[in-house]
Amino acid sequence: MENTSENKYSFKVVLLGEGCVGKTSLVLRYVEDKFNKKHITTLQASFLTKKINYNGNRIHLNIWDTAGQERFHALGPIYYRSSNGAILVYDVTDEGSFQKVKNWVRELKMMLGSDIVLAIAGNKIDLQKDIIVPLETAESYAESVGAKHFETSAKNNIGVEELFLELTNMMIASH
Ligand code: GDP
Ligand code: MG
């Protein structure tokens, strides 16, 4: 018999993190399976929608990327308001970008409480010999704030699908 009890969800997901860590690259890899060597300053729209089927659920992920405002410390609550999930991105070769993730986690928890589902992505793991942030450090920090940690490479397409799917899974569970 046909399954007619399919659920539909629409989730808002925001990406946050320091400039140049690869937020836009992760979105473009996931949504369009593309990678660009240049820094992409703006997307066509303020968000891209990815439609997926997941465990019999039909899901619209509305994925919000910044237009680079993070460079001017000008990314306010309007951007992340009413998000179901956030992906906090750092560059595994840049310690400072990992510290920035901690600031974002603090701000999100203060402004949105614990309703928001958090994923932390250590991006650019293809640059293996330059990795500075130890995986164990990042993982235990993530655990301490109730977030899940992922290692990704938008460039080599490592862990990107898993990042978005696991986040979706967590958003469904907390819905
Ligand atoms: P954003 O400012 O956080 O949106 O970062 P971008 O997506 O614009 O990427 C900044 C730079 O990092 C660009 O030159 C990208 O090509 C590069 N980049 C992004 N992801 C990766 C990755 O996984 N590996 C490597 N080696 N470079 C990456
Ligand atoms: Mg960007």
C-alpha cells in the first residue's frame, strides 16, 4: 500500500563563521555540487533551497548564507532569527576561526535559547599538513555545547552531504 502518511518539513538553516572559512563553498557544494577556487562574495539569492527525501519525509532546506557581512562584524539577529539549525564553520588551518565559532555559539544560545540545532564544521580538511585545530579539541568543545562536529572539505567533497543530512536528522528529531 502506498505510504500516505508522509511528513513535510520546511527548515531554515543558517551558516555562520569567519570570512573565508568556506561557508559559501559548502553551500554550493551541497546544493549544486560545484566548487570555485575564488572567494565568492555573493550568492544570487539570500538563501538557496534544497529539496530532499529523507526517511519518508519530504524536506525543504532553506539554506541561508551570508553576503560577507561577517567581515564587518555586521551580522545581526535578523539573519539567524527563526532558524531551525545553524552550521558554524571554521577552517581547520586557522585557529582564530575556531575561536570565532565559540563566539557564535554563545551569541546563538543567548539570543535563541536551546531551541536551535547546532552543527560545527571543521572545513578544508584536504589541507592535511596544515591542520592546526586538533580534532579532539574541536569534538570535545562541540560535545560540551550540545553540538555535533563534522570534518569537511568543500573542495574534495568530503563530509558535506553527511553534514547537511545529519543536521536535518537532528532538526526532525527536535521538531
Ligand atoms: P566564506 O567567506 O566563508 O563564504 O568562504 P568561501 O566559500 O568564499 O571560500 C573562501 C576560500 O576558501 C575560497 O578561495 C575557496 O575556494 C576556499 N575553500 C573553501 N572550501 C575549501 C576547502 O574545503 N578546501 C580548500 N582547500 N579550500 C577551500
Ligand atoms: Mg561567503
